[in-house]
Amino acid sequence: MTIVPNEVERVRYFVRGLTFSIGFYVFREAREWASVQSTVSTTKEAELIVLEEFRETKRDRSSGKFFGASSRSRG
């Protein structure tokens, strides 16, 4: 299967429209010969990776112990 220049331009346009965090993963994987369908599949995988990283970061922050003072006044 030969990719026509139109297909290459579609891939480039698609990747340019992604958010930075997702585009970072996709750009590394997308090559000049990548089809739109394979780029979309890579994007779906990247979305899952970014979402999982976000959840882990959020979980790490919320599972830590709180060492600060209470915001309620004591008295």
C-alpha cells in the first residue's frame, strides 16, 4: 500500500492538532510513512498513557500524609 501525499498531510495535520502531552508520544511514534489509521491508534494508546500518569500523580498527592496545621481556628 502506497501512501499518497494527501495521507501524509492528513497525518501531519492530525498530529499538530493534538495536545502537547499526547502529541509528544504520537510524534515519537508517527513516521512519514504512517497512515492516518495507525496514527489514530497510536493516539488512543497515548491518551491512555497520559491519563494513567495523571491518575498516578493525583493518587500520589492525595495518598500522602498531611503535616500542616488545620485551617480551623482553635480556641
